[in-house]
Amino acid sequence: MSASPNVTVPELTLNNGVSIPQLGFGVFQVPPGETQKVVEDALEAGYRHIDTAAAYRNEAGVGAAIAASGIPREDLFITTKLRNGEQATAAEAFENSRKALRLDVVDLYLIHWPVPSAGLYVDAWKAMEKLQAEGAVRAIGVSNFLEDHLETLLADASVVPAVNQIELHPTLQQEAVAAKSRTHGIAVEAYSPLGQGADLSADAVTELAAKYDATPAQIVLAWHLGTGNIVIPKSADSGRMRQNLAAAALTLTSDELASITALESGNRIGADPATAAFTQM
Ligand code: A2P
């Protein structure tokens, strides 16, 4: 399966009516000094949905790439996230992100981690509801929220989160959190969708790659799209960026989807949201 710059990425409609490209480009771990070039390459490859965060320290590179691209603003979907250490000052934190991104309006703003030990995520949510009411953000959501964090938030929220962005790949599907999110109309967005490369060598994946003349990454991304996840793979390599985007053209059967779903093994790669409290994020 070759990469195609003309691939059509499906759009999903979030619970407030805002449309989001189901396949986006993530810039976690892209060094700040390389981000403008990497995002320019991603936009050139055809990505129109970019996912960054204040904690990645590369929002300015994303903003520079958007400005340089000349792509009409309404054709882009830009997500950023509230840093853990700024949950008490979300409005100011947002203003800094907005300036770094050189945007008037951010499409999706997420609480990056719940940090339950700080007890601030409901306060942060109230500030984000205000940002949405003011029109500064088109949608608000959460990231790394487990079931109890969602319950606590929903008990006090006026706005139901549009998205819960969680670590999700074939060997860690977080099915209970994903199901609870969907039950409340919260779209599930998968980060580390390739298991940071670790899930690409599973037999179920490589067998389907051979069958479809596709790469293992394309099979895993097609699985995400087929199961309804929003997905944000990253790659520093423009060839792999194009390859990943081209996965939008691949449809797996329900049996094939199930063969990948069977790879669940509780293989968490990132931090556990129940305890994660790093302030640099
Ligand atoms: P690279 O930037 O060199 O392409 P995840 O999205 O799960 O966090 O995984 C990202 C990792 O997977 C990165 O190390 C990236 O490396 C690698 N990667 C991204 N796309 C592909 C691909 N199509 N095939 C193999 N590895 C990939």
C-alpha cells in the first residue's frame, strides 16, 4: 500500500457538534527546535489535525509551521493541553498556549492529566468551560482520565468532555475507561497508538500486513480507525508520516479487527494516571 497525499481522512462529530479529523499527527517528544520542520512536513503530507501540549514545549514550533503553511485556518484542527502545574491558573496557561500557537481560537483544549493528588482538576474544568463559553476554544476535553476521575468531573461539570485522550494501543486498550467514556458521549482518542513501536511485531499484525501489502503500522492504525478511536500517531520521518496517513484508506473486517483486539495484555508504557503527578507535564 503506497502513501497517497490525496487520502481522505474520516471526520468524527464530537458531542458538541464540532467535527474532528479521526487521524491526526501528534508531536509528543518532538524536540522544540525540530518541531516547525516536522509539522511542516506533516501538513505537506496531508495531515490537518495536529496534537500538541504546553508540556511538550513545542507549541511555538507548531504555531510557526501553521503560519508558514498558508493553509486556511478553518481547514486545520489544533489540540493543546493544560500543563499539570498550571491547573490552578488555567486561563493564564491557555493564553500562553494560544500566543505560542499564534491562534485566536484553539479547536480542542484538554486537561493533560488528572493529578488526583492535587485535587484541582474540577477547578481547572470550570475555567475551561468558561474558555469555551467565551469562544476561545471550540471544544474541551480531558486526557488520562480513569473511570473515577470521569465520575468526579461529571458530577460537577456543566459541559461533558468532548474527548478523553488516553494511552491506547493493541496491547493496552483500557476497555473499561474507553467504554465509560463512550457511554457518556466522550470520544476516545488514542495516544501512543503504535505502542511506541512495540505492538508492530505481533503475529496478528504482521499477518494482516502481508495480506494487505501494508505495513504493520498501517494495520494498527486501521484497527484504531475501525474501532472508532481518534488516533494521533507521530513520526519524525516524512515517509512514515505519509505511510501512517494512508492507513485511512484501509478497512479491516470485523474478524480482522477482533484478531488485533485479542492482543490486549495490559502493557502500559506511559505513566499510570492514578498516581502521575509530574509538574513539568
Ligand atoms: P519515527 O519517528 O522514527 O518514525 P507512538 O505513536 O505509539 O508513540 O509511536 C511512535 C514511534 O513509532 C516513534 O518512535 C516512531 O518513530 C515510530 N513510528 C511511527 N510511525 C511508524 C511506522 N509507520 N512504522 C514504524 N515505526 C513508526
